[in-house]
Amino acid sequence: MPRDEIYLEPEKELEVYGHYDVVIVGGGCAGITASIAAARNGAKTLIIERFPFFGGTATASLMGNINGFRNQVEPDSLQTTKGIGEEIILRLIEIGGVGKPPAVYSSKIYPNTKGKLSYCFAVDIEKFKYITLLTVRNAGVDILFHTYFAEVIADDNALKGIIIENKSGRQAIFAKVIIDASGDGDVAFRAGVPFWQTKGNERHRLTDCLMYKVVGVPENHQIKGCESNGSVILWGPDAGPIDATNAHELTEGEIHTRLRVYENLKEQQENNSDLKEARVVETGPLLGIRQTRFIKGLYTLSGDDVIQGRRFDDSVAMASSPVIHYYGYRRFLEHEGYEIPYRCMLPQGVDNLIVSGRCISSDQIAYESWRAMAHVMAIGEAAGTAAALSVKQHAEPKDLNIQTLQKQLVEQGAEIGQGRKQRN
């Protein structure tokens, strides 16, 4: 909506919440693993999150389908996401926290032991909340829920901290390194990092939808959805071409989809008799947002990098999922996977900031592959490890010795391409 007036906010003194080595903004899949990695590597770490649980899209948007641990089709002999993401899945398996993924994600089933995970897992969302909170807490991370990022604290081009808003009011937090795991690149945006973003009815754009959970389906059903403990999560109403970084458009998208939930279920029931007795028991607290801003980093991962299976000297993660929309069909990769360079996480023009999650530097084609949550967890682990090592070495993240970072990631059990190299 157009603004025709402004209000000048008075200056005031802010209470300082704390001083940290590493602060992570956002507790989605990228933020979770970033916080765990940073704390395990000795950094005094704080993570802030607007919900009272972790998981982001996986939990708040009910998108409980974690995929991308290996290529969905042959060649799939290399598990391309390991490390903390694998650890979380194995813990979920131990407590019965995984269910049946939708048929569209069908692939070869592996033993689902360490190093042998299948492509994808439908997770019990409540158990995912439990395991991620437990793991973050046990790593020694300080947690601040019900908290929003508001502004950056900067000295020229170097970030020194952030300003937050919560029930305690407006507070300042200082940090040596900040990780933007907000999904929308909010910290980078406030810091003035250049970015690109699709808007309107652009053809090459992933749309947003509201997920919802139903019960009352037969045991051996044929429903496209994520099954867990007798319930099924369905892809629901489409939000249309909204800009989810605009509060008004995001609100309208939420209203539009939530008012169409029962109409949407009726439409699905007409096309699938297995949904005849289904009833809605939960809608996600948050619309499923698939893409907004992409920062411009020191390197931009391209579609050609993805299709060709490119390798990089500064690789910190791997990915192997198909490009899901750009070509008009799911374009599967004809190789085991490609590498993700550290430079994609380093924003142009701003120091002491690492960007993680779905807003790293990438073009549309590449994004539609590495956006899978397993890959995002690997990117988060790399970000948290890099932040902690930067603090240890008294180095700006852009000046961190890449071999030191890679060595540490491999020792932690991450896959950055060494598995493929060992067989060649």
C-alpha cells in the first residue's frame, strides 16, 4: 500500500540483551544447524526465532517433508547431505518420528542408517520440534523465542549487532559474526546488501500455498500428502503472486488461502475418494513461503553449475535434488550432485555477515534444486562452522582460511564432495 505520510521515531536508549560470538537470526532448517555447529565449535551462540519452536517452513508451514539427502534417481550412490541434518533424521527415526512421504517423492529406499539415508522423509512435525529444540539446547545455544529482528547495528560496512523486538521491548544484541537465516534475507536487506527478487506473475517463480492436516483417511490410501501417525498433510490453496516481504501482501495471501481451506478440501475430495471422510484438524501457523529475496554474494550459483555437476575449490556443501519448475517438469540431475561454494553465503559490501538458507546467492534454476530442506541444513551447518572459526581466528568471514573450514566440516561428518573424490 502507498505511504503518504511518515512518523519520525524519537531516539531512545536501548537495553543491551547480551554480547555474543555468533548470533543467528531465524530458527528454520538453516538456523537450527547453524546454531548447533557454531556452539559445538566453541562459539558463544544465540539464536532468535519468532515462533516458540524451531523448523521454519518444516513446522510453522506444516511442510513436514525433508528431502534431498541424495539424488532422487540414479545415479544416487552418494549421500550428498550428511552432518547435522543426517543426525536429526536418525534421531527422529529412533523415536518413531518419520512417516510415509508423498508418492511424487518416490525413490529407492535405503537402510536409513548413518551414511545410507533415503532421498526423503515425511517427519512427525511435533517430534521434529522436540528433537530440534533438544539438540539446539544440548549444544549449549542460548535461545530467544517470540523475538523479531528489527534492525542492524553497523559501523560503516561492518555489522556489530542487531536490534530485536519482543515482549521485553526493543533491545540491542552485539555479536562478532551474524548469520542471516531469516529466509527472506532480512538482515542482509537492512544492511544494504544488493539482492534480486521475482515479483508478480513472472513465469519462473515458485508459488506459495497453505498446507493443512486432515484425519479420517483409510490406512492404505492413495493421497498426495505427507503421512504421519494417522494424519495426512495436504498441499492446500495457492496464495497467488504475492510479495511475501510486503506485510500487506503477505496478510492478503494468508487471508485468501485460509478462507479457501474447506473449499479446497471439497475439491480434493471430488477427485479422490480416499478423502471422502477426511476432516481438517490443523492449518499451518504460516503460509508456505517458497522464495523472496536472493542476496548478491561473492559468487552466484548458476543453473549451469547445477546441471553440469560443478565442483568448487571452496565447496562447503553438496546438493543433488531435481530442478522442480523452471523447465516445466522435474528435471533430474544426471550426476551424483554438485558442490555449493562458500562464496555464495558471503554478501557483497558488508562484513561480519554470513547468509544461510533459501536466500543465498543463486539464480532461479539453481535455487529450484538446492532449496530442498536437507541441502539447506547442510548450508546452515557450513555457515555456523564458518562463523565460529572466524571468531577463533579473529578473521572476517570473507578472510577465513577455506581449507581450515573444509577440514572441520569433514571432521564433523558433513559431505562437501570428498565422498565423490574418494571414489574417483
